[in-house]
Amino acid sequence: MNEFLLEIITPQKQFFKDMAQQVTCQTESGELGILKGHQTMVASLNAGEIKIKANGEWKIACISEGFMEVRSDEVVIFSQSCEWPEEIDIARAEEQKRNALDKIEHAQNLKEHRHNEISLARAMARLKVKKDIK
């Protein structure tokens, strides 16, 4: 089978480690799909959906910003957070969205504005993943 080792690591835990047939996630350049034998590369990840095909089935999770290192037989992803849909608290994500929007509106400088844009992207990604799974 055309599989590679996929490992997703966050500061809190090893989120996923298993053989996979494909992984798809959002990069700064757009959606990127990785199969076994992909060219070696490093990519910066945006907050969004991550799709993992393992054991012939697709799994979807929410991932925040980070980066991935791709080798021909292994992909390692480092992210600030990664959550399965059942781990996402809708009320908390909605509150984070409202807070981020408010803080963007009142940002005092570009750094604050960018930080709050990232928080908003995380909240929106959580809400999208949770909504898509229902």
C-alpha cells in the first residue's frame, strides 16, 4: 500500500501518529495534498481543516497555524493546536470569534491586529470543522 508515516505534534501532545495514505491541509499558498513519495519540502500551515486518509477512511480535524516537513516516506506536522470535531466546544469557539473580531476592531498596532487575525482564523476553523461534521 502507498503509505507514509504521519505525525502531528502540538505543544500539549502527540495528536496523531500512524500510517496514512494522504494528508491535505491549508498552506499560505492554498490547499496542499501529500501522498507517499512527495517531493521533500517544508511548508507553513494556516489554521483550517486537516484531512487525513488512514486505513482507507478520511478523518477531519481542526488545526491551527504551524508547519510541516515532508519527506518521501514521512510527514511531520508541528502545530499550536489540533482537535478532532468531538473535542471542539461550539460555545467557546463562538466566544473566541466574537472576542477576536472585537480586538481586531480596537487593535492599536499591526502586531495586535495580526495576532487577533490569527485568533479569528482559529475560531473560524473550529466552527467550520464542527459544522461540516454534523
